[in-house]
Amino acid sequence: MDKFIVSARKYRPQTFDTVVGQSHITTTLKNAIRHQQLAHAFLFCGPRGVGKTTCARILAKTINCENQTKEGEACDKCQSCTSFNDGASMNYFELDAASNNSVDNIRDLVDQVRFVPQTGKYKVYVIDEVHMLSSSAFNAFLKTLEEPPPYAIFILATTEKHKILPTILSRCQIFDFKRITTNDTVQHLEEICVKEEIKAEKAALQIIAQKSEGCMRDALSILDKIVSFTNGELNYANTLEHLNILDADCYFKLLDCMMQQDLSGALIQYDDINRKGFEGDLVLNGFAEFIRNLLVCKDSKAAALLEVVESFRDKYLETAKKVPAALLVSGLNILSEAEISYKSARNKRLHVELALIKLCYLQQALQLTSEGGAKKKIADAPLAFRNSPIKLFSGPETEKERPLKPSANTGGAKLIIETPATRKQEPKAEAQAVSAPVTKTNPLPSTGKLSALDKIRKQYQGNEKNGNQTDHLPLEESVLRQAWAEYIVRLKEEKNPAAQPFELALLRIRDENSFEAVTANNIEKQFIEQDRNKLFAFLQGKLQNRFLQFSVIVEEKAENRPVIETTMTSKEQFLKMAEQYPLVRELKDRLRLDLDY
């Protein structure tokens, strides 16, 4: 019985043409080999399982091949290629930097570089996972990497280019590997299934390719597992079961419940999913991806981004036409928020069910929102016709109110105002009255009558002259100080710490409506500014001046500052003592004492 070899090793590419999905790199390397323009250092970077180490090995084998083809490929028949395939090549060295990342390992590598190859043209050194090297190891490798011998070629491979020092990057030719597309992965898996005589449905291979996320090594590992699980037959159902993936039919059923607002159906569907052992976050993530695919299908140009099984592609396109885009975007937002907060939820099942409840009633919520946005304001509606007469403004006490009389000519209301001069001539005045609609303001002729607005204006002016004279009293120093002192008393009763800054402030009148409060420092100013609104209202009422204004300024003067006793430091105490008693300083000097101040 032959020893089993996993597909990832058994079907590892041996030439550039067999590398999957990296034609932009393999073509460049083949042209460089044909024209003999090889760099002394290469950096292969990209995701895991896309062919970085494989391309490094193919490059090492090809440049030492004795019979290269015209396309720049290795012949796989000469002694160099045979020894390389058997793992016995003396010109190929591969170092795993994840486990050999010290300075000593790099120094050993540098020592080997000095020896000329016995057979072949080049000695190739491949350092895998080079980002794991320490900083000191990188620095020890710099000089050799910059100026190696003409027969030495270094190939560095990494999945995290951002962790490599810029000095290393500047000394290498950088090749960025990309993820392998789903179509390329499916095509490669089909070729392997044909060679291994495995019966596989294309839908199952597409599911495997989607699950691998562009990593060919993962796709081949999944293929080996499912083949062992199904005894050599791959179909859509057992692939979903083995990979623990929900079928798209489940999501289509949830979408139908969502469109029909069938909450009970959605909860029952989720219960069936839960009984199969699927976690809630997997359901939320899968449903979000499903809605994303529907949203992509809304535009024919973006439909190329749809990566689903071919048997479901038409169903996605038909369903996307029936579901409005607003519903999909809002549903995607709800699922995203639910997935983010899933880990912190204590009752996981209830958390998912709440998301499904929101989705089922989402269509109704969007309808209510759209209808509410189209409603008109009540103020925009036409007003009803007013039948009751409008009462006029009552002027002086000698005047009487008279109702409005409709006019037969205009259909509106006539505004008739009596004055003492025209009261005796009521019929004549009524005949000569100027009629005007209530909604318009027409000037009255100069017949002795006043409009309602003129009466209001004159009455207001009379009241202003009679009762508002006390609101404009000019500032007086004695009255200001008395009001200021009353406010300080109020602050002390409230036990407000601003009372002391108010007492220390100096008042200075600038004009009859403004004054200044002079403080000694910014702290006192801030205390007064904090009570500015209350102080302003208090002084305005006490001083009877509605145009009152005041400002708080700072004038730092020594005579204005209160004397504060401060505690002297130990050094100041000694100097004062030595000044008063000179013998103390003499004693210190004679004994050569060092004082700790």
C-alpha cells in the first residue's frame, strides 16, 4: 500500500505554467530568466496558500536547469532538476524564520554564502516567514542582502509585509501575490478530481472554493476531508453538511417571511436551523451575506460581483427584482448591528429572534416613515371662513365698540370707527366710511377718524411717558455701592465663596449707564463672572436702569492685594536665623556641615 500524500503536496506545481492564479508573477519571472536579468533578492508577499514558497522553489530549480526551454521553464529531466525534485540539491537552502529567527541563525546563513556552488550556476537561499526575524537578525542580514556574491540569490517570503524593515524592502524586488479567484480554484479542483477519479458536482466544488477564500491549500485540504467523509463522492448536500454551511434555501425562506411579515414562520424557520446545531452568529452573518448578494444583483453592472453557486444565480437575480433596495439596505444595517452586539448578549437565541422580529416588521416601518414624510402640516391647510364678527380695539373710555357690518359691494367686512367728532353725525359718517377687507391694511382718509393701529401706538406712547420714566435713572456711586453691598449680603447668606471677591472688588463708574468692577487677579474675576447673570438682574432692578452695563477687569497692584502670611521653607528659615545670629553661620562653616534644604 502506497503512503498517502495530501493533495496540497502531491499536486504542488513543478513549473511556472502549472501555478494557479498568479500569471502576472510567473510571466515576469520567466522573462527575467530568459533575458538573464535576475535580481539578487526577491520578496514574495501575499495571503497564505497562494503559491509564494512554490514559486520560490520553481525559480530555484529553473535557474539551475541545464536544459531550459525557450519559454524559460525547467526541463525536469536533467541531473539538477532530478536532484532538486528528490530534495538532494546542494544549491538550494530553505530557512524557516519562524523557528530560526536569531542573529546566530542569520550568521550561519551568511557564512554559507561565501562558498561557490560546486554544480550549477546559482545558490538559492529561501527564507520563509521572514517577518518573524528579530530586528538584530535583520540588521545582521543587511550588508549581505545588499551586496551578495554574483552566484547567490535570496528569496524572502512573508504574509505580513508591513512588519519588514524598510531597509530590507528597499533591497528587494517585491512581488505581490493575489488571492486565487473562485473560478480558478474550481477549475483546478476539477482537474484533480479527474486525475483521482472522484465524482464531484460543480456546485460542491464552488462551495469549497468559496469556503477557502482564495487559499488553494485550504481548498485542497477541504477536498481531502470531504472525499474521506463521502467515500469519493462529492455532492452539494454532503458538502454543506461537512462544512457546516447553511443552504441558501433557508435564507430564501427567511426572506419570504420577511416580505410577508410572517413572524411565526420566521421564528419556526430559525428554530429548525437552531436544532441543526448552527450558532446564531453564523445565521446572522450568513443572512447578511445573502442580503448583500441580493443588493448586488439590483444592478446589472454589479452582478459580476455575485459569487454563489450557479444553480442559485438565476434565483438571486429574480428575487432581487421583487425586493426594494431600501428594504435590503435597512435589513443589512439591522443584521450588522445584531452581529456586532451578539457576543455581549446574555440570551443568544433571544438576541437573534429580536433581529428577526425587526426584519419582519421592517417593511411596515418603512411604509409608515414614507407616509409620515409626505404628510402636510396642519398650518398648510386652508382656514375655515370666520362668521363671527371681529372685535375692534377699544380706544379711550368714551368710545364704544360697534360690530362689523358686511358690505354688499365687496363681500367683505367694513371697518367703521367712531370718534367724538363724528358721533353726532352717525348716519352721514356711516355712509362716508371707508370700507376695506379685514385681511388688508388701507390708509384712511383724513376725516378725523383714526385707525386701530394709530390708536394703539398713541396709547402706548402715553403709557410710556407716564409710567416708564423711572427705568432710565443714571448711575450714582452711592446707590451703586449700596446695591453692591446688598448683593454681597445675599451671597453670604447663601454661603457662596464668591462673597469675598465681591468685597475686594473696586467699583468705577464710566458713564450714566455703565461701570467697571476692578479685581486684583483672574481668580477673583472668574468668581464675579460666574454670578454675572444673577448680578445683572439684581442690579438692574435695584438701580432702575434697563440700559445698565458693566465689565470686570483685572488690575494687578501691590496695594490692592491683601497681605497673606506664607510659610517659609527650610532654606529661608536658616538664612533668616543666620542673619539674626551670625554665630550659627560661623558654626556651620567651621564644622563643614552640608544642610539638606
